[in-house]
Amino acid sequence: MKTEHDHKLTRCPKLGDEINFAYCLREAGDLPCSRIIQCWFRSFDVTSFLKNHLNKDEWSRFAGGQSGNKVASLIEIIEKSKRQK
């Protein structure tokens, strides 16, 4: 999938180098990297982006595949932070 964010770069804590967003979207095969929200939330609203671009099954597998459901926790923290601003 091509997106308007594909060219953006961030430092990848897993690989230790700069990686573009397009790589992060498919780092886990057909799903985004498990750290995509942690790495990109400062650049743009990556949570909303993922919810809008992943189908229900993909989102469920992505969000449910996190140990301890960290993605859901991060989403809650990010949303709470946005409301406080």
C-alpha cells in the first residue's frame, strides 16, 4: 500500500538505523511492526492512520498480537494525552 507518509524517516530501535514508514508498515510480513505506534506517534497520528488503512481482521491481529496488549495501552495513553492538550 502506498501512503503519503512512505518517505518519512525515523530511527528504528530494532535495527539501529533510519527506516522509512513504508518499511514499518510491512516489517511483520502483512502487518505493521509491533513498535510502529511507539516510533511514529510524534510525527503524525499513526494510530488513526492504521485504523483507517488496516481492515478489521488486520487491525485485530495487529492489536491482539501484542504481548500484554501494549498497542491498546499505548493508544489509550496517546488519546488521553491528546485530550489533556
